[in-house]
Amino acid sequence: MPLYAMVGYDHPNAAANRAPIRSEHRAYFRANLAPVRLAGAFNNDRGEQIGTMLVFEADDEKTVWDWIKSEPFYRGGIYQQCEVHLWNPVIGEIAPGPAVAPVS
């Protein structure tokens, strides 16, 4: 099954806007973890989050966008720009199955 990478770039005020919806975001991830293979934050040199990258295993890009558009941070306007691209890893491997790390 193909892999897709979502890259979301935060609005400048995203850190303050994340707090009120963080618990909803975590609950959504826990309930909808199956297509997510990797997830992580982009941080600036001060350690502040400035974006997000998610890697999905999905049949098509529409499936990925459907997941993203239901995600609370996306719905809450955290990202000033959000992109999805077919992703072809060249070095390293992703373990089989969905992501299993706790959602922080």
C-alpha cells in the first residue's frame, strides 16, 4: 500500500491555539491511529513547534485528506499550509503495522 506524507506548517500563533484543543486532538489520534505510520513535530531552534509531519499508509490521497480534514488541529486552523504528497522512502525502513507510540 502506498505511503503519503502530510506536512503542516503552523500559523505563528499556533502554540497558544493548540492548548484548548489538545485533548480532542489526542483522542482523535487514539481512535483513528490505523493509517498513521509515523508522526512528529518540526521545531525551531528554540524548541517551539512550528509544524507537523505525518506519514500515512493508505489506498489513495483522498483517504489521507479525509483523515486530516477531521483532525482537530486541522479543523482548528493550526496550519497555515498543509500539503500531502506520495512518499517513497529510500533509506531506512518503517516497521509493519500502524504506529504504536503514545500520542503526546
